[in-house]
Amino acid sequence: MHLNYDDDNVATFDAFAAAVMPRLRHIAYAWCHDWHHSDDVVQDTMERLYAAWPRVHRGGQEYAYARTTLIRRLISENRRAWRRHESLTLDDVPAARQRTAPDAAGHALERLDALDLLRHLPVRQRAVAILRFLEDVPVSDVADLLQCSEGTVKSQAHHARRFLHQHLTDPHTPDGAWR
């Protein structure tokens, strides 16, 4: 396949890629917790996007296309036997840390704890959690992307949120409040 791009298409793709690759890399890292693998998946996503760029750019949904391609690639790859490897169980996740006062570092640790816990969610819940909670994608768009009903997205988001809440709640805080 020979791609015939003019200078404008190449320039718009380059500018778009530079702007969104960090965000896509963050999504990929939230999924797999491996920066090198995240880079590989984002690179593959950008290659696929480049091949479809004239059509995608005309439609004006460049980021949505890139995010959809990335998420579908991660889901698909998760199904491959060679990608399955030993993973931590919840018994291996450290107990909630006590904090005397909320601070910027505490919030950063809480965010890291949440990202670490994402790997323990089933594939569909992980996809929904990343799209809904990290990317703030509307329920209808997540349903379209994952090719399921809005009710399924809501249910998966509820289960993911309940799991994260259960494992991020500090037992030393009153009424199960977030730490």
C-alpha cells in the first residue's frame, strides 16, 4: 500500500501526533502499567491512524479515532495467550497508607494506588473505568466504542467504582470516606 500524502496532511498529522501522544501514553499505562509497552501500543496506534489520516482528518474526530483504536488494540491484545503473564493478586497490594493530613503528595499516592488497582479489574471494567474516570467520556460514547449497551457501561462503571472504593478506602477514616 502506497500512501500519497501532501505536505499539509503530513504537517497536520505530525502536529496532532505530538499533541495527543502523551495523553494516549497515559491511557495505555493505566491499562498495562508498563511504560515501554505503553510506548509500543501508542506507536502502533499512531501507525494505524496515519494510514487512515485523510479520512479521519476530514471527519474531524481525530482524537476519538485514536483513542478508540488504542482501547480496542489493548482489549484485543489482552485476549492473546502470549500476553498473559503472572500478575499480582490483591493480597500482594500494600495495605492502605495512613496519612495525618491531606497534601499534594498524598493525592499523588492515592492516584497511583488507583492506577495500580486498575490492573485487577476485568478487561471490560478496566476499559470502562479508564474511559469514564480518566478520560471523562460520556456513557453513550463508551457504549459505541466498546460496542455494548449504555446499561452495560453503567453497570461496569458501577462495579469498577465499587471495587476501587473498597480497595482505596482507608479503614482508619470515619464512615469509609476517601482518604
